[in-house]
Amino acid sequence: MAGNHDRSSIGGRIRRYAQVTGTMSGLAARLAGERYLGFEIDRSKHANQLREALGSLKGPLMKVAQILSTIPDALPKEYAEELAALQADAPSMGWLFVKRRMRSELGDAWESKFDSFDKKACSAASLGQVHQAIYQNNKVAVKLQYPDMDSAINADLNQLKLVFSLYERIDSAISTKDIHQELSDRLREELDYQREALNMQLYRLMLAQESEVVLPEPIAQLSSDRVLTMSWVEGQKLTKYLEAEPSQEERNKVAINMFRTWYVPFYYYGVIHGDPHLGNYSIGEDLKINLMDFGSIRIFRPAFVGGVIDLYKALRDGDNELAVHAYSQWGFSGLDKEAIDILNIWAGFIYGPLLEDRVRPIQELRGGNYGRELAGKVHEELKRIGGIRPPREFVLMDRAAVGLGSVFMHLNAQVNWHQLFHGLIEDFTLEQLTHRQRQAIRKVGLPETLLEE
């Protein structure tokens, strides 16, 4: 049985890469036709074909596609729209896989360690699936990594490099080299469940004073590199919560709780949760936020966080010199005045909700045609000046901001974002952030090399 399962998995993977590679090769041929023979590409049709090729896959390529769909200008809009439709809730793998994975990670007697263990997964995503179990009379969540994800990561990232190189032939506004490197590093980290357990402990430390956030606790004796067991948290998905038509006050409270859950770690410790995907949090009792997935975590240089705050001040005060300094702290290099003026157009759009000291819905500037037209204008201007190379730190920071903006739009939250933001940065100093970050990383046992990045 196991041998047949392995053969079918290998056969499936070969078919998968043949399908994706065939689709990408087809695009390469079309691009050559467009460039040298004057043919027109139907990008919408090809993007749909690519989504179909990716849609049934487990593994990192689907996750990367979802990430890219949220990064402005990382892909042509036809591709971003199709890839955004990829569903993370893929079909789960069966009991045979579960038994083999648990036995290889926790030993032959793994089942006896639990009071009970549900055979059917309660959720399934791109890199693993989750089962509910009972341990010492308490509900726990057990996350199992799919087989052969290391090789899947390498193969999928090679495919992604091809996607990027093809895209840069179409459009030179954004250089994708650092984006690819960042996604590669972060995805490989997501395969290390021991690392994720440490990330969970880091979040428990950073948010210990936040009463409106609930975090699971990892259970070390039931975890390994590819199995992660944690306490169970009860809640409902945002979409389900909104079906009950909560009041404006309740929706505002959820938004404020989400804002603090994401940005207290960033401004106090230089850490961001890079994936505000619907499957990674839920709405718990008394509108608390349950944060449940800690694979996609980014630890920033303190200077980067300072640069984020400095750019806000530069936009607020019209201080071009400070803007130059802020972009250099972000990791941009070689920007002239024209490039900075273009970037400031987009930054003014993103920072807009923070600049006004009043209660407002976030989508006044983010929603509707205005945002799309502005993004298009910025994109064309960047192409005109020869393009820019976004620093790798930009990827998860932007992904978090865009993802949270989408959540706040769904909530139709009306909040004073300016006061929320100022409540986090008023006493900010680089020295304090550096001290807190070092203490936290050392306390939970994360690699101290993170402090040197």
C-alpha cells in the first residue's frame, strides 16, 4: 500500500510539473511571437490556463501564487486576478498518509499518546493539513506536513524564477530578483515546524500584554520538524462572522484588535506576521482575535522599522530629505529625485489613512477606481524611468499591509487609524526596539543570526 502511495505521489508530481511547465513554455512561445512577430497575447486566457494548472496542486507554488497576487505590480493584473482566486483549502490527504507521517515523526506508538485523534483533517492548505485530537483531556490541533515538500519547494521556486523572467520581458517596471530570494527564504522556513513552534512562543511573548488576542501554545513532546501540535483555539472565520451582520461598533472592535495583533509586534519588536489569510486567524469570544499560523514570520532590522516611521513623518511634513533617508532605510538604493517622487505618490496612498486624525473607513483611499488608476499611473511612471528594484524586506511588509487593508474593507470598519498608529509609535526609539528584539529572540531560542540580517 505504502509503495503504491509513493508511486502515485511521484507520478502525480511528474504530471503536475509537466502541466505547469507546458503552460509556461506555451507562454514563452507566445511572448516570442508577440515580441518578434507582432502577435497579440490573450493574457487573460493564458492566465486562466495557468490558474487551472496550479489550482489542484498542493505545495509552495500555490502559496507563492497567492502571495504574488497581493503584491502590486509583481505580476500583470490578468495573472494576479486569476492567481488570487486560488483556494488554500485544498482537498486533504487520507488516513494512510496521516498514519505514515505520524509514525515517522512521533514513533510507532504515536496513537497511544493521544486520548483520541480525528482521522479526517479539519482543514487543508498548500503545505500541510490540520487534525483535531484530544490530549490530556484537552483539544489540540495537529498540523502535518505533506510528503516531499523539500523537493517541491525547489522545483516550484525554479518555476517561479521562470515566471518572473518571463514577466520582466513583458514589463520592466519592477525588478523581481530580491522578491524571488525573499520568497525562497521564507518558504523554506515554513517547512521547519520546530522553527514555527519558536515563532509561536515569540508571539506569545510579544503579545503577552494584549488582552484581545488569543494564541495557541505549542506542545513540544508531540511536535517534530514535520508535525506541530498546539492547543486548540475556538472561533469562527471572518466571512462566517460577517454573515450574522454585526453592529458597526463590533466590526470596529474586530478591526482594532486585528490592527494591534499585527502591528504591536512590528513597532515594538520589529516582527511582522506576513500572512493575514482568512485561514490563519479567527474571531473568538468577545471579538478577540485568534492567531493560529506562525510559519510566515519576518524579523526586520530595527532600521527598517525606523524607516517605515520616518516615511510617515516625511509624507506628513513634506520633508523630501527625510523621505530619501527613509527609503534608504527600507533598503532601496540608487533612487534619484524623480524615482522618489513617483514612490511618494504610492506611499501617500498607502499611508493616507494614518495621516488624517479622524474616524474614517479605510477604503476612502484604498477602494474603488481611484486606487487602481493611481497604481496604474505609478506603474507607468516607473517603467518610464527604467524601473526599480524593491528590497526583499518589502515583500512580507507589503503583503501584510495589503491583506489587512482587505480585512478592514470587508469589515467596513470606521476607525481613527491615525490615533491607533500614534499609540504605537509615540515613544519609539531604535535603541528600545533593538533591546526588546534581542531579548525576545534570545529568550525563545530563535537563532541569534537573525539579529545580523
